[in-house]
Amino acid sequence: EEKLFHVRLNCKEMSFDRSNDTILATGPGEIQMDNSKVQLADSDATKADFHRPCYAFIDGFDTIRWDLHAQKIVADGDEDTMRFVYVPLLDGKNEKYIYVYSQQIESSFLAGSDGKTVLKGISTDKGVNYEEWNGDKTKRLHYVNGQTLYYDTGDGDGWIKIKGTPAVSCNVDGFRTPEAFVHSVTGEIKTSLSTTPGVLTPLK
């Protein structure tokens, strides 16, 4: 009789373990959050903190483990097909599309001030491809790949952090760098110099 979670899960099979409040889901399917009707606070105008009007979902997963008590979801799948998608809205229209491809995506949630569920953050250490497209998906704005991705709204800075390793380099639009910080609202990218041979160019 009481709605506990404002996230929708569509899948092929699902089981619920009442002893630890865990849902196990088998794909194909999609898990989605619709925050398109929320009001944008002035303090959230430059943050990708999911309190702003947006859509967010994970599709293409093979399995999902959803811990209702911890409000955490771990999705596993093929790195070429499983993706996290974030679509911020501006004046009711899709402002851009952000895609995060990985074989494992962990997402966490928290309760917003209005009682709705908002996405707290996402992370992966299983390799990542990040793509940013314009609002009508006709132009790719940025492409970043690396080993890890981390974003948490509690940091308060709005930056998505992508890092490489000696085995898996980090590349920003084709240029090597140890790590990249992507601001998904402003489109700004910050990088540090690479210690391995490559090409350096200013990023706009």
C-alpha cells in the first residue's frame, strides 16, 4: 500500500529474496528512472546530480542485483551492449545524451526532498566507454574510454571522473591521458598530462 521506490524494472525473469531485501533480475530488460517532472533548483543548474529534470536508465543487461535496503543496483552484461543512459532536459527538450558502456555498472540511489527517488551516483572499474551526443543525436560531442568511472552527487562538483591504468589507457577524443574529468552539464573536460608517448591538443 506504500510506494517504496520510484524506479521501474522490466526484465525477463525476477526473484525476490525477502530475507535480505534483494531482487535478482535476468535480462534482457531495462531499469529506468523518470525525473522529467521535477523542478530545477537554481543550486542544481550546473550539476549533473539527477535532481534536475532528466531520464536515466540501464538497458542491455544480462543480470541485475538490486539491494533494496542499501538502495544499490549492480548490473552485469556485455560491454558492447549494456549501457547507462542519462538524458538531461532543458525546457522540456532533450539537451544531450550521455552513454556509459561497461560490462558492470553500479548505481546507487537516495530519497529526494520531495520523497521521490533520485540517482546518487554511478561507478565501474571493469572498463568504460563514455560518449556524449547532442540533443538530436546527430553529432558526437566527446568520446572517452578508460578503466574506471566514478560519479557521486555528494562530491558537489558535477565532475565525472574517468581514469586509465597501465594496462588500459585513458583516451579523450583520441588523445591519451592518465585521467579525464568530464562535466556533463557544461561539456568542459579537464585532463592531466600523460607519461606515455601520444599527441597533446587543447580540448574545447
